[in-house]
Amino acid sequence: MNHIPFLMTSAGVLALMFAAAPAQSKSLGIALNADIRSLDPGVNRDANSDSVVVHMVEGLVAYGEDASVKPMLAESVTVSKDNLTYTFTLRESVKFHNGKEMTSEDVVWSWNRYMAEATKWRCRPDFAAGGAAHIVSVEAPDRKTVIFKLEKPNVLFLATLARTDCGMTGILDKSSLNDDGSFRAPVGTGPFKYKEWKKGEFVDLEAFADYSARTDEKRDGFTGAKKPLVDGVRFAVIPDRSSAKAALLNGDIDVLPDAPYADIEEYEKNAALGVSIVSNPGITAILFQARDPLLKDVRVRKAISMAIDTNALVDGITLGLGKANSSLVPVTSRYYSAEQAKGYKYDPEAAKLLLKEAGYNGQPIKLIANTRYLNTYDAAVVAQAMLQQTGINAELEVLEWAAQLDRYQSGNYAAMAFPYSARFDPALTYDSVMGNKDKEPRKVWDDPEAQAMLEESIRISDPEKRQELFDKLHARFMETVPFLMLYNGVEASAFQKRVKNYVASIFSMPRAWEVTVVE
């Protein structure tokens, strides 16, 4: 097993880190388990980057708490009868962090920047020629109207715009860029504005005093009420889980998102702390590289899947909070059917027969994991032990998260334990893992037959027809075994009880708006 050193952060250093922040009676400290990669929405991003960026930028639409897509910077959205033209009417008097009023010109400028190949926006392939939601034109007939025209109907167009890994397609002011066109920092419309990023230590945001709040009374996912009720937010980088726990218990941080399941009972018994737990559609899986010399044989992939007792694995690493799910469709979805419930039966002896049939002779199979996402690391450790008991020579390779993400993006691996952010329609979840490996090496499932089913599910809105397609996709998934699904996400957050109105969300991201701190 390869080991990597933790970046240790002592309690004393943490105290100094927070003391270094300007004295504020109402600041909020939130722990991050690793530094962010970027502040550019949807560019060179990861989940931590998204968590910070969503406090500063907003898109035309956003996900509500019920996972439906609702207006954000748009006051309203109308769709033509042929489902090809979307007209957005913008809200009045929305200001950027520099005080400038947002208009349709800013929407068009932001869109053109995202779609420029040089920007390397994660979601460009979805909207470019050949993409499922190919946009043929974007026009601004007046300062408060923007019209998007699609090549073909796509019922998930708005849902894709709202994706957090797309940076919510956040609308930016031109001053977000340097004179040479490179990205400087987000000048958006969100409730908090950028202050400082000290790499490896913290990201500081400050409340946007002139935030243009919606009239909604309640917080609603990434839309609704979003007033900044604290003076600032410090996202503190604390990679070591013991140091993060000490910081929470000592009161050096206010919120610990994604708290280890093993600590939840202790936090619930602590009179000074609160705990919030919620399930989400995110997925944890063991990915297979079907172009690997060994794993290109579907019999080997099936044998691995049959050698892992997913029920025992998930119950063990989540301490009973999570439940195994063999489908990319979450159990909470309206599309989770009896067909979706079908999975591989734990059967080590049948796995051994398949391995023998495939000519497997003990060759090592590298299983990549990281310690930033502890549950995926734990899943890899348990899976390795189960595989070895079946005679599969699984070797654990532990990488820093950035290194693993690079390997994932390039498709340079045999197997890896990997987490995916939540998607709120099964087609979006399938789309996150499916595609042409030659064009997008990060895609895990390259299957033209399955791709055709997915594309049809994106074009139609009839629930019964979509159900039929999702059931067929799951059957194909079980047949071809591009990877092994383990379970959907469980977000557990711990926080100081002096923090009021903080709750975990289905998006697995901390939200600092509408939160107060009582000293």
C-alpha cells in the first residue's frame, strides 16, 4: 500500500489562523477538507471549489430544495411550444459586487466566455455542437431579456444550466478578468463577495451589503431567500480529520461539513454541538477502466462485482446511515423501480469460476483511492479485503485528491473508488458517467447502444416512457458492468449551537446565507 503524508494542522495553528481574520462579531468559520482548485465557475473545479463559488455567483436558474429547477437571476422563463426557444426575463436592479447593474449584455458575455474553447468550462460539451443541449444562438433583444435557442428539444436544458459543477452557469461581470483575459476573481451577484484566498490555508469572503435578495421568505436550495446575515465567511483548509474534529470541539470552527460517520454519535451527545443529516443523490462507486488489459474482459468486471458484499460494505463504512444501491437511479427517485433494485448477488464462488473462465492468474489490479473523501477511502479498503479473499490481487494505491482527479480525467487507471456530486435527474447522473472515451477520457461507460437510450430520455418528458428507458439502461448497466455502484450520498454536518439556521442540504455543500452566529 502506498501512503501519503497528511498535511497536519495543530489546534494552535488553527487558533492563529482564525485569529488572523479581522475581528468580526458575526463571522462564520467553515472547514474544508482540502484546498479549492479554482474560483472560476465550472473551470478546473472540484466539489470544494463549487462550495465556495456558489456563495459568490448565481445563474439564471438554480435548484430548489426539492431538486426542481427554479428562477434565480431570471424573474421568469417561458418555453416555446416546440421546446426549442427559452426566453429569460431578468430581475430588476440586480447588482454585481462592483455595484454595476446586471443586464442581458452580461448574460451574453458570460455565456460566450463559457463557450470559448480556451475557457475549458466543464459543461461546454453539453451545449456545443454535438452536445445533448446544443445551443445554436443566444440573443439579447433588450437589456432585460435573453433568448436561448436549441438545436433540438432537451427537457434537461434548465437542469444542466443549474448544475453546481457547471458553476450554475454563473453570470459574471467583465471585471472578473484581468486585462490579458485571464481569470482574476469572480465578480458575481451572490450574497458574499471575494476577499482573499491564501492557498493551502483559507478562503475569505465578505458579505455583499447591496445584495439583491429575492422576495422569497424561506431559503430554498440555491435560490429563495439568500441574505448574508454574517459579516464574513472563512473557509478554513483542514485536511486532517483529527485536526478538523479538534477545531470543532474547541470552537475554532463553526461548521464541519461532511463529518465522518464514526463521530456523529459523539457530536450528538455534545451539548454545545448540533448535527444535521440528509440523504442526497450523489453516488459512491468503484470505477473500472474497460480499456485496461485485464478489465476489458467483462467477466473480470462481473467477478469483481460478485466478490464484493456491497450490503456489508456500505453498512460498515456508513455505520448504518447509508444503504447499498446497485442502480444509478437513487432510491428516493420517482424512477426507482423493481428493475432498478436488481443488482449483483454476493457470490465469491461464482466469482472464482468467472475468473478462471477469463484466464485470470493473479495479476495485480490497482485500486486507487484518496483520503480526502474518507468514505471512498474506507470503501476501497473494505473492497480490497473482500477481493483478496476471493483470490483477486487488488493493490490499494492512495493518491492525493488532485492526483486522483487528474488520473480520473485522463482515464489513466484500472480501478478506483470515486465519488460523484449529486445530479437531480437520472439522465443527468447517467450523462455524468457516459460518453465517448476518445473525446472525453473521464467518461466511464462508452456504449453506443446505451448512449442512444440516454439521448432519447433527454428528448422526451413522458414519465412512463422515461421509466421504460431508465429500466433498460439499468439492465444494460448490469450486463456490461462499466463500474460497480455502492451507495448514494449521506451528508452529515456538525456545527456549534451558536450557529442558527444551519442545515445540511441534499447538495452536500455548506450554505452560509440565512445563517446567524449568536456570540
